[in-house]
Amino acid sequence: MSALDRVRLLEIVGKLLKNDVATLNIIKIKNTDFLRLRCGRFRIIFHQENKQIIVDSIKLRNENTYKDL
């Protein structure tokens, strides 16, 4: 992961945790309680629990990104 990717991901996760989600690309993953946030070629998988956001994983997008959710 490049330094630029790292900075960008930290910025996006910070927005997510502050609930500043108006400009973020968030979609619910079908047949699960998880949501995904797209950040370039990365996907941030998370869920909400008692009004708290739990980040489950940050992965490069590929054919295995959404398996085993």
C-alpha cells in the first residue's frame, strides 16, 4: 500500500467514524448486516452496532473481497 493510499484511507475512515458520511460511497451488502465504503481500489467493510461503527476490514477490491461475510 502506498503512502498516498494510506493517507486517503485514514481520512475516509476518520470521516466514517465521525459520521460525516454525506459524500461517501456507502452501500449495504446484500443478505448481510454489513456495509461497504468504496475508496478507490480499496473497500472498507463495516457494520453498525448500538449506534457505533465497527470497521471489519479494509481490502483491495478483488473477487474474494465480499466472500465469507
